[in-house]
Amino acid sequence: MGIVNVTPDSFSDQGCHAVSEKAIEYAIKLIEDGADLLDIGGESSRPGSTCVNLEEELRRVIPVIEALKSSTIPISVDTTKPEVMQASIQAGASMINDINALRSEGALKIIAESGVMVCLMHMKGMPKTMQDNPLYADVVSEVKCFLQQQIRVAQDSGITDDQLVIDPGFGFGKTLQHNLALFRSLDQFTTFNVPVMVGISRKSMLGTITGNGVNHRTYASITAAVLAAAKGVKILRVHDVKATKEAILVFNALNQDIK
């Protein structure tokens, strides 16, 4: 999954694709680089970020979706707002990536009625304050319990299993130690019988481990992606599509027992 941030305050690209035309050009490049799907986001969810109003988020993402809907790969939209979900689906999106796991009023109904895919992610708190001393008794058990609960809520609302994807939410209300514990236990999340998605690309946990700034975490990101794939993760949400794709191709070719 190639990341396209149509935001002026993205942590990874410093707003390079905040204008629709730039975002569309970048999305086309990611497709050429081998992306299997794209994730379009109009609101930053980096730690400390503030909410974007509905009109502005729609202004950012809808033109990009409309420009890309005829592409050969599916379009996902990264949003928590039901109104943006509805408008994005009408514009041509076939997946919603919701860091709030469909807990906003009306979100479940929209996904159930539209039949599009949805990613349910775990997040402790909200982006503005989520990294202010997050605490868990057992991070793996608590994240698993939350995702199991949201899967049941989705199913009870008429959302089918083949619509669902889950994401443990690396960096969303978690310290480095929490993130490491979750990563080491990724194979436990594959037992839910829905695809697991992981987004670690360029995140601060990799910066803490390597000492590198956000624009110098490509090698660390690719390593994490390969290890995640080895643990059964099906969707890798990444910035460096071409490099990651090639690494996975080589890894799979040299490890025939990895499915």
C-alpha cells in the first residue's frame, strides 16, 4: 500500500504533496513503482496533530480520488469522518482505512451498506495527545482484545469478514517498548482470519532504534516490512514502494516456505 498524504503537516514528506496536482503525480509514480493499492489521506494523524475540518479534508482528498479512480489498482482513503467515508466511496474509493476503527457515529452503517473494505486500527487516545505517557498492563493482550471486539461489532452491523482488515496501530498511543512487543507478536494477530495490515514505514520507533531522522529511515523501514511479511502480514503500508516491493520479491523467492 503506497502512502499519499494530501496534507501540509505530514511527518514523512513535509507537505510535498499537499496540493492535489502534486498528490496525483506522486500517486501515479507509486503505481509505476509497483504499488498494489494506494492510501489517500487528507488529515495528518502524526503525534501532536490537530483535527482538520470536514470541508478542508474533502477538498484535499476527493479530487485525488476522482483523478485516480480509473487506475488499475484500488484506492483506500485514510479518514475517521463518516462524511468523508461516504463522499470518498461515491468518488471511487474501494477501501476505508480508519484509525478510529469505525467508532464514529454512522461509520459502521456506511461500510455495511457500501460493501467496501475497511481497516480497523487500534489507537489509544487521540493523535494530539496519544503519545503522552501511554500505559498498558499487557499491550499485546489489550490490542488483541480491542480488535476482536471491533471485529464483532462490525460483523453485528452487517459487515462481512471479507471486507475486514486489522492493524495493531504502531506508534498510535504506544512507546517503543509497546511497539516492539506488538511486532514480536504479530503472528498472533493472523489468527483472527482477516488480513493484517502494518504501517511502520519511517516511524519514530525506527528513528529511536537507528538514530536516523525521518528522511533517512528507508533501510530500517524495508527491514521491518520484510520481517512483518514473514510473520504473516498481508498489507504493508509504506512510503518507499519500489524498494519494499523488490525486497519482498527477493525474500519470497529465497524463502519458498514463506506464504
